[in-house]
Amino acid sequence: MSIAAEAPFALKIPVHQKDVYAGLIDDQSWAEEFPRVRPPYEVRLLAEGQIGPRIWVRLTSYTIGEGGDAGSIWIEIASRRPSPAEIVAGRGLLRAFSADSSERRRLLGQMLLHIVLLEYTDETRRPLWYAPSTAYGVRGALVGAETVGSPAIWKALNTDLARSRPSTVIALRDAGGVPGLEAFDGFATSPIELPAAVRRRVLGELDGNWSRFGGVPDPRRGFKWVRRQLGPSRELEAATSISSLMRFGERRRKYDVIPRRLAEGELGVYYPRDADEAATCAAASLIPIAPGLFWDVLGGTGGDPQTTAGHAHKTQGASSFTPLATAMTPERRANFLLGAAAAAIVSVASRQTA
């Protein structure tokens, strides 16, 4: 095996610089660039529809790759009302994987990649963005995880999901503006099925194990306790990998499991800081697995069926993830969505070739 083949995968798509973000959000600039981006993709218009008064959208699928050991990865960016950060994330992915670089070719040789993007039509005036919910903290952010509200668009999404039969599903969502999470870049959830007894014990005792003697918050102790209750598994190993890649990208180094201070370039992911926050997560059926990564065990069968990730997990058996961006600025939110998508892609590719 060659040295190149043994090298770890890497994928970085930064858009937090204002000039990069501005070029992707500007429709005219993107219209000029798109003819250079489009050729490598198989492009299909899945649906067009209305999601509000005088708000028309189109749903388009872009497929690229060779379908190797990593299988089919389906990335969906189709929220109830597409935000600027989501549109930039979608266009950033299209630009990145159309680039003729050796690293992109290595990744695409391992997978078939579907990018399903919901955008406003040319004749639609883009509506103002507002937070998906006024609820505080993770409960407000989870509202943003819900899929598009249009029955016609949802039917088209479901049809393409069934047609593609992906092994991994990633649904990117902008939850910016939700109170209590503005200081963080975001977090991701993943629907998982657990035995009923384990689920009840972890959710019921989570807050009590998120502090040490005297009530002093101790997230490190909490994460260790959660892992002891769950036991080793491929899913737990994958969650650890995605958390690390989401925070640091290709900078593979020794680091603190619980960051006391962010390292240079590290994304500020959300995790419960104290027992009260842990109790809030448990009430939302979220189990913190690693910084920035939660298992969604709603209903005992793994995930909310009103989300793309939960639906895909239930109907397709796919490993599914929903990154939720929560930072104050749209540039940071787009950057987090791309960082989280890259983390999941690289983790899947790395595990299949290990």
C-alpha cells in the first residue's frame, strides 16, 4: 500500500472569512461560478414549491463519487426556511467537491455523495432570517432540526432518500438566534436506539452524575459515567471520532477532552456545563456522548421522526447526524455546518478503510 493511501483523510472547507462567505451568498456571483462547479455532478431537479407567501423554492440533488467502501452519504440542507448560512454551506460543499484535488479524489473514490439543497428561486425575494424558536437553549435549537414544512418538498425528499438508500445521512440546520447558545458554534445530534432500561437510567441519573462532591460541576466525570453506562460500541467510537474532527478538523493532536480554553482554530462546540444543563438535555432525550455530540433517544426508538435524521434512521437504518449551528454571526454558523459535515464524511471514510 502506498504512503498516500495510508495517510489519514482530511477535508477542510472554511467560509468564516467574510470575502469567502460574501462570494457564496451573493446569487449573481454564484451564478457566474456555478457553470465551473456543475460539470462533475449529476444534477436532478427534485421539486419546486411554495413555503410561504410569495416564497418559492427549488429542491435539487447533486451526485458525485464512485461509491466505494464508505457507501452512500446523503447530505440534506432543506430546513423549513433556508437561511443564508445553510445556503452558503450547501454551495461551499458543491464548490469543495468539484475541486480537482488529490484529497477530494481520494474521498470520492470511497463514497457516492448526494448533496440535496433547498434554495430560493430566482423570482423570490429572500425573506429575512429569524431564529427557529424563542425557547431557551437546546430545546429551542432542536426546533430548527425539523424538516421542511411543505408536503410536496417533503415527499420529494423522502422519494430521493428511498431511491438513494444511503448508509449515512447528514442534515445541516441553522439554529442561530436561539437564546442561551449564542456563545457556541453549535452541536450535533444522532438518533440511536438503546435498551429501555439503559435509556431510563442514563436520562434519569444524568444530572446527578454531572457534578462531583459538593455540587461542583464536572463534565469530565459526567462523560465518563455516560460511557460506563453505555459500554463500548462502534457507535460510541464513531461519536468520539466525529466530536474530535468537528472540533479540530485535520489537526490531529493530543487535547483536553473538556476544553478549558479553546485551542487555535478549535470550534466552540456546546456540551452541558453543569447539572442544570445536563437535566435540560435529559428532558429533551439527549445524551451527551462527547463535546458537541449528543445521542437522540426520543421515544426509545432513536430520534424524532419529524427530523430528516430520525426519519432516515427509522426507515433506512442509516447512521444519521444533525449538526445545528448556533453562533451569533452567519459566517460562523456556515463554517460550523461545513466543519460538522466534513467531520462526519471523514469519519465514515476513515472507519471503512481502517
